[in-house]
Amino acid sequence: MRFTASRIVVRHNKKRIKMKYYPLSRALAFGIKAFSFACALKLTVASPFFTLPLAAQNIDNETIDEIVILGSRTSARSVLTTPAPVDFLSAEALNDSAHAESGRAIQSLAPSFNFPSTSIADGTDALKPATLRGLGADQTLVLVNGLRRHKSALVHVNSSVGRGMAGTDMNALPPSFFQSVEILRDGASALYGSDAIAGVINLRLRVLSDWRFIHFGA
């Protein structure tokens, strides 16, 4: 659309349409009204696209249960497929070792586990320091059913294995309490910390349904 001094000329589909002669003021007023109507029409057509309700608003309020997934591995691993060496000691093997002390029973089955015997070493005679791969007693992590077991309050100060360190009392539980014993003969400090530099010992206890035995010792 264009304006002249005395008429309005409209082009529609490449055709020139001449309209009735009007004074310049009326021609301008008509053009302004036509332009305003066109803008209002565009806004009316486009407005539904901005006023559509969100899809989330149509969903009824529903209670969703919380889902928690715990894990540290992406696939199942066994003793044979794990990259680190793991010794698996069954309950039958521990009972067949004929040792009343758990440390002695584990030492007889796992060559990397050391449970030294000392004499005239004060408290170390009763609470022997257990070690893996010849490293310190406080560098071997002991777990019970996957949970950390506390270390003893005794610090070995005599000339014995683990001098200046505080280890874990391996004889606090008898061998008959264990369903199995797993020994990781490699450092796991990246996962457990500095107390697992030598390795990890996991003591798995028997379940309640397995307590159907009587053990006598002298």
C-alpha cells in the first residue's frame, strides 16, 4: 500500500487497485487504520501459540516412590574375573584347620596373611598384630560383613611385628562364627583409605538360620 497526495493505491497479488480519491489527511487516516488492523490480526492469530497450557499442567498430582540405587561396580565380578587377587576361605576350610584362634586358622590357609607369635612382649602376647604382605598392622583393613571393624587401643611398643602401630584383634571372634573370609591381597587405598594399603580382610558372619552347631574346645 502506498499513498499519494489525493488517492490511495493498493497492490494485491501483483495487481494494482485504484481506490476513490480522498484528501491527503483522510488517506493517511485510512492507511493508519488498515495498518493497525493488520497488526492486530497477526497478534490474534499468533497469541494461541503462546497461551497453550504446558504438558506438565495436565498431569495429575501423583506420589512417586523414592528409588535409591547403591553400588560400586558396573557388572558382576567373581574371584576369577576381578583384576586383584582375592583369597576365599570357606567355613568348612576354617573348621578343618583345627585352630581355635581365628588368626591361626586364617594364617594356615592364606600365605599372604601373617599372624606372628611373640613372647615377653607385654600386651602384644595377647593381642597379636595381624599383617598382610609384610606391611604394617595398621595398614591392613578388617571388615565385618563389609563394615569397618575398629582397631584395638593397644599400641605395640616392644620389639615385635607392628611396633608403634595399633592393629585389629583377629581373635575377638572364633572361627566358627564365620561363614567365609575374603582376603584382598592388593592395595585398596583408593577406595578405603590409607589403612587398606596392604589389603582388605572381609569377615562374613553366619546368618541366624546357620546357628545349628555346638563347638567345644579345650
